[in-house]
Amino acid sequence: MKDMFLYNPKRCTLHINGYCMHTKNGYPDYYIPFNTENEAIAYDGRAVGICKLCQKKREQKMEESK
């Protein structure tokens, strides 16, 4: 299954659905869903930072798949 990216416009933070406590059990209505990381970054144009917890989980999954 493809990951869904969720942008939090209040904090300019990008989450990966289900990867951290902020999106594990759903997410707030004000989060904006995107299909790709690039779409989410292009949406705001500012310095969008990925959630540190989501980034760590993504790196773990990449290591496991090697």
C-alpha cells in the first residue's frame, strides 16, 4: 500500500499516515492529505519539515526492506 502524506498547515509539518502518534489513530480535519511528498511540499512552498518521528520510521522501514 502506498503511503499517504499529511500536511499540518499550523506547524508546516509533513506526516506519513500511521507512522507517528499524530496520525496513528486518524488525523485532525485541518490536516491536508497528499499522495506524494513532492505534492505536499509544492502546496505550501515554504520550508516544510517532515516529522522527525515519521522520518525515523521511514528510515527503519527502508532498512528492513534491504
